[in-house]
Amino acid sequence: MKRILAVTTTALVMASALSACGSNSNSGSSGDASSSPSASPSSSASTSEVSSNGSGEQVTINLWTFTDEIPNMEAKFIATHPDVNVKFKNTIIATTDGAYQPALDQALAAGGKDAPDIYAAESAFVLKYTQGDASGYAANYADIGLTDDMVKDAGISQYSVDIGTLDGKLKGLGYQATGGAFIYRRSIAKDVFGTDDPATIKGIVGPGWDKFFDAAAKLKDKGYAIVSGDGDIWHPIENSSDKGWIVDGKLHIDPKREQFLDYSKKLTTEGYSNGSQDWQESWFADMSGSGPKPVFGFFGPAWLINYTMGDNAKDTKGDWAVTEPTTGFFWGGTWVLANKDVTKNDAKAKAVAEFIKWITLDTSDTGLQNYWANGTLKDGEQGTKDSVASSVVMSKSNGTLDFLGGQNMFDVFVPANANATGKNLTQYDESINQIWRDQVRAYASGQKSREDALKAFKQTVKDQLGIESE
């Protein structure tokens, strides 16, 4: 999730879309991919170096990541920190075909001078590195001088902190915030509900799914679909559940997640959606209004607007607005971690901390957060404005977008980030989610009974992951 480049080839979209933000003129190309365990670790690696000319002995920082987004920040960091003498050695391995994690794991385990000093993890697998099997490699932020007070002063969303924390110790933060909103067509809102005012629409589509489906019925009567497909409601449902997929080592189906079966079926049988599947051509077509029925809205973070809808909306650009969603959620993101071994070298620990602080916690006008929110990372160029980790930065930044008819998206995304939760994730979510959604689609389309879909879900999780159900 991470971001979408403007592409039309479905395979490339799937390889670059499933987690957090997107490529823009701030950062160059990037893309979160869903990982699969079947790839060669070295199949898509690239390396680069960026050096500064500061005073004193030069410190080499080995940075590992899955896109060129963080490496593209380094030149601005060096420009704003002339006294820091660093050389970044970047290793970029795309998550396509599952290549990144095995290579990163091997490098962390090997250690030594070439081991990653800073490494990135996307939401699809971040818990493995902050709380799960590979969490032992990550330094506590406090051990390199990044304190809880800094986090509080920057107004970092709690969901992001929770995901990056193990036993009360913060190990990772992101530079982007991915709290979700409801993104809707203004013209359809006026036709059906008599207004496009976000404050009013918020009370029509929520809170709660009963209101959402009441709105869906009204939209249907006027010939509209409320969403493109069931994938549009999955992320709000998934990320608002009380518990995650694994409880006490067993597969657990939270009642809110189980209800997705019924909601998906309802969308299909009542004709409340166009029956599309997210990241397919029909989904993109609905963003431009060229699907079977005009679609009222999509659930998603700022990156969905900037890097997916922006490239596919075509003539509907400017006819969109954002409001608070039916239920709070987040979707995607990239967390930045430091290797615990950097604490063995004071100069390296200081340089690593300075870079991570600049990315995630610096709320000044020369911090990455400010540049990212305002789309000004590249000098003399207006890039894409994005929702950032710091609510302090967003509160003082200009989040108006022509795509949204001049609406300031930060007015919605600041509370959206605050209303998301990070306490229902597990390190197995990527695999389990895929199995779950396959079975839900089979039920919604009438291929399986509800009972058979649940039975197949539990059996497949057991077969593939060795996890028994409760």
C-alpha cells in the first residue's frame, strides 16, 4: 500500500499497489506490493549511493527499502543538514514476487558492516519486524535518542505508534499517515441527497453500516452504486475489528470481520455495487464514471486520491470530496526501523537517529513532514500533497486539492488518522486476508454457502500457515 503509478496493466498495478502511498514528484517512483513467499531474494535488487560533504569523519548508513521513495529524500536531508557527513548506501528490492523480506532477513541475520542500519517495512508485513519474528533486530527508538516526548510533540497518530511498538518500546514510525476517509462524488451527492457538504454526507453514510446501507438503497433508486465492489468496504471493516486474526495462537474470526460475508453478499444481491474487484480495470473505470452504474464513493487514505484516483478519474476530477468514513480505519503505510547494532557506534547511532527524526518527527519548515505535506520536497516544483504522520504539520499546512474541488483534505484526514486503530493486526494478515477475501467472493457470488465458505477459510489457513482455528 503502497501507492499506484498511473498504469493500465493490471499485473503492474497489483505489483505496486497494495499498501501505502504513491509515487509523486516529491519522491520518484514507488509502490507497495503484496508479498508472496515464492521469489528469489535477489531478483529485483538495485543499489545506489548518496554522499554529503559535511565536516568530520564520514559515516556510512546502509539503507534497505522496497522503493526509491526514502532514497529520494536523502538529497534534501543532506541539504538541510550541512554539518552531517554521511554516505547513504541504498539497497532497493521490490516487494514484487516476495523478494524483499527474504533478502532483508538474510542481511539482518548476517550482520557485519554491510548489514542494514535503517530498513523499511510496509503495513502488509511490518509487524514481523516491530513485534514478530524479526523484531529482535530493531533498535528501540529511545536507545538512539528518539523519545516518547518527541512523538507526542509531533502529534503522531496512535495507530502508527501502536504498530511500531513492542512491550512499550517504540521501534518504528512512518512519515506518512494512512487513516481512511470516504471519498465521494459531489454531483451524485447533490442529485440524491440534495447537498455535497462533507459534514452532511458524513451523517448519511455513517456512523455504522446500517446508515451506509440505507444510503445505498437511496442511491440505487436513482441508478447509482454506493461503491464499486466489496473491496471498497473491506479495509474499513478489517481495521475496525476488535481483535485480529490470531488470538492466543489460534485463528479467530472477529464478529465484525465475519459480518463482511453478509455485507459483501448484500452489495451483490441488492445491486448496491458494480461487483468489481479492487485493482482490476473495472475498479479503475468506476473512478472515471465509465462503469455499468456511476459509483458514489470509495473508502481510502490520501494516497488513494493522489496516486490511484487522480490518474484514473479523468472527467470526474474536481467532482470529488472527502468526509469522515462509516467507521475509522487505516490502509497501508511504511514504517522506518533502525538496526539495534547501530547503538554500538556513537557516530553511526547519531547519524541514523538524525535521519529518522527528520523523516518522522521533525515538524519544522525544513523537516520532511512539512515538505511531504505541502508537496515541496523538490525545489521549485509543486509535487503531490500527502497526509503525513504529524498532525502538527498538517494543521499548519495547505491541503487543498483541485481534485476535491478546492477542499482542504487535512480537515478530514487529521481526525481520520486519529480514529484509526493499530491493535488488531498480526504478522500473518497478508496471507490470511487473501484467503478470506477469496472465500467471501465465492459466497457473495453464490458459488458456496456461508457455512462452506467459512469451513474452507479455516481449512486453507491451517493447510497454508499451520494455524488451527478456535
